[in-house]
Amino acid sequence: MKKTAVIIILIAAMFIFASCGDREDNARSPQNQNAGTPDITGDSADEEDTALDNQQILPDIPERNFEGYEFKILGNSEEYHAHWYSRDLFAEAQNGDAINDAIYMRNTKIEDGYNIKISVTYASDPISFARRNIMSGDNVFDLLSIQLEGTGRTLAQGGMLYDWNKVPYIDLDKPWWDQNAREHLSIGNRLFMMMGDLTVVDKDAVFIYLFNKDLIADLGLDNPYDLVRNNKWTVDKLHEMSKTATADLNGDGVIDSSDRFGNLTENNSFYESVLAAGEPFAKKDGSDIPYLNLDNQRLIQSVEKWITLHLDTASTMVANDYGHIYSGDAIWDKQLDMLNNKQALFLFTGMNRVTMLREMECNFGIIPMPKLDEIQLNFSNPIHTWCATTLSIPNTAEDNIERTGIITEALTAESYYTLKPAYYDVSLKTKLARDDESGEMMDIIFASRTYDLAKIYNWGSIYDAVKGLADSKRTDYISLVVERRRDNIQSALEKTIESFENH
């Protein structure tokens, strides 16, 4: 709590960068400030602040005066989606909200330090909007922060983006860049999409499990936090506990949304459930070229275990099965209510749903996706690739790519010390989480985010095929996906590789 308090004070006072703690900083050596680097860290308040400031990892970028240049960013509008609009790019003024104020402070410092003006255009159909502008040949936008899937399938494959590896002054080794995204999203050592601390919408899109702590206590079940710590949190354990928790509360002999389920889930994210085993549907070779992983035995086991749980209506409530009762988004609100009312033990959802529990009385906990088994070394928490935004640079920005690199690196580095702690330490860990253990779990979750290329590009409609197992309540993954779809998936994969090699 002491560290969080320091972060809050530093954000509110707008003095120096706050230390983000021991999560990943300590694994990297601090770098000395270059004489030519703009002062984006602010002045130190006293000798203690000066000592902290000297330990900061600073961006290796030169001093520049861009003479009032308008740095233009494209983001998702609220019309695009109420939960997935780009709330992390611009703030009109400070209003006391930690995230809003961190965004305002970040932008103001970079604007002042480089003599620029940051402007954001929000589009309801951001992929089509970006494509039209890039195809026009005009340098309309310097930076894109829009949907991951569409950016990959339309813009990256269409040769419309600049390779992050070639952008001057972008140092992808720095801790404000997501190393998992860097590793997972490249093809043939070309990287057209990247995740970093400049945004939080991508963090909102990580899949997690929520659980009702009071119900755990009432039923005398194992503490999920201890299961995670002791490497016992597996799909089998989830299924076991879910069956124990399910109950016919009204005694009508039917288990439905008026009763209690052990596990709440949905068909749309069945694919991501399978990825929790740490085995993607496509891997990459030593040359960074993807290849199919469809018949990997652990992946097959993951499909089998998750479909068994998914189809066990005696323990699992699938949101899609209740669409005839709860129209539109009402089913998602219903599932949150069930967790809040102790009608559910576990809820499979995204990190964004944590914010929706803020006003509820639910005593909930946050844990990562379960492992396939105790042999699995690391947790794997997939990203919802339709919801997540990604950072990319249109190739029309090539005429002044140096300026784009400097400003983007400065914004992302500043976010590491302002927006990241405001989102992570202040908002999630302090305001929203109900216990210190959830913070510990979030460290694990964010460190183990994964991105599956097969899902992003939906080669041969692989996502639809895997989701189709849940939709049709089928278990024959080998015949329906591997045998029936392999050639189409392989062909689509090869076209993506070819498109990357050609630009």
C-alpha cells in the first residue's frame, strides 16, 4: 500500500516518474540520461526524489523542436464499441480520475517537450477508415491505435504498415514495450503491430477468471490463490470445483439462470480457453515463420478438456444458450449479477469486466486462466484479439519516420511511469481489487499474455471452426478442424507469409 500511495502522490503532484516496482524493472539496468534528451520526467522535489529520478530507465531519444507539428493518432470511437473505444489516447483536462489525469499529464509533457500538438481522430469503423486514408497516399495519421484483428488481416497483410524494427529511435528492448507481443506478432522478423504502455485497452482485453470468495468459504473449497501458487490451478480442478458448487436453488429440478452454476462462460471465447494450455494453433520456426500446430498432443488434450467442461451443463452455464431469454448484452450483465449474488463460483471473462464490479458488493477474486495440467510450466492468458487495440504506423508516415519514432517512443516511455501505474497500481490493484492477493495474481496475468497468430489472421476460418465445436456441441476436433480444415488453413497461412515477404 505504501508503494501505491507514493504513486498516487506522484501522479497528482506531476513531479517525477514513479517507480513501477519490482515486476520487470529490476531485470533491466538503468540507463543514464542523455544530455540531449528532453526533460519528460519533470523536476525533482527533494533529494529523495532526485535519487529516484536517477534510477529511471530513460528513452534514448534526441532533443527536437517540431515547431508545433500536429501528431495525429487514429483510435476507436465509442460508436465502435462502448467497452472498447480508445479511452487511453487523449484527455481534455484533469478531473481527478487517475487514468484520465495520467493521460493528460503524459500528453502535456510530450507536447511541451517537443513543441507538438497531439490530436486524436476516433472512427466507428477504424480499419476501413485507416485503409482508405492509407490507400489515398496522404500522410493523414502518424500512429494507429485500433483493433488488433483488423489491423493484421487488412493493413499488415495489405502492405500498409511500417515495420517497427526499422523505426528510428524505437527501442523495443525497453520495458515499456510488451515483449510477448514482440515475440508472438512478428512474421519473418517483420513486426507491423505492437503493444506497449501507451495504451490500456489491450490490457483490458486479457482473459481471466473471477471467483466469488464468499462462496468459496461457504462451500469449504480450496483457496484459488493457493491453487495458483502451488501449481494446482488446472482445467480439471476448475471442473471439479464447478461441479461441487452447482446447485438447484429453487428446487424445480432444472439447473438454469435462477440457480447456481460453478462455471460461467461463452462460446465466443472457447478458442481462447484452449490457448490457456500454452499451445497456440500456430507456432514459429527458427526463422520466425509460422507453421501449423493443429495436431500437437497437448493442444488436442486442451480442446478435449475444455469441450468436456463446456458441454457439462450440470456445472457450466454457457451464455449463448440463454440468448433467447437475455437479448443483446443483457446476458453478460446477467452473468455478472450471478457472480455478485453468489449464483456463480467462477466467471470466465475479460479484465475490463473488473471495472463493472466496482459498484457491486461482490467479494470477488482475480486469477489467471487455469493450466492444462501440473506439468505446464507457465500460465497462458490469451488476449481477446477483436477487442484489443494494437499500435501500428502507416507506411505513409515514411517521409518523416524519424519524427514518428521519437514522439512515439517518448509517449510510450512516459506512459510507463504515469499511465501504467495509474491503470495497474491505482485503478486495478487499489480501487477495483478486493484484496492484495488479486494484485499478486495480476502480476502473473499480465506477464503471461499471449497472442495467437492463427486467431488474429483467422487462417482458413480456424477460429470459426474451433468455436463451432462449442456452438454445435461437438467433440470431434480432429475430424472437424484438423482433417477437414488443414489444407485451407495451410493455404491461408502461406498467403500471409507471402504478403509479409513482399513488403
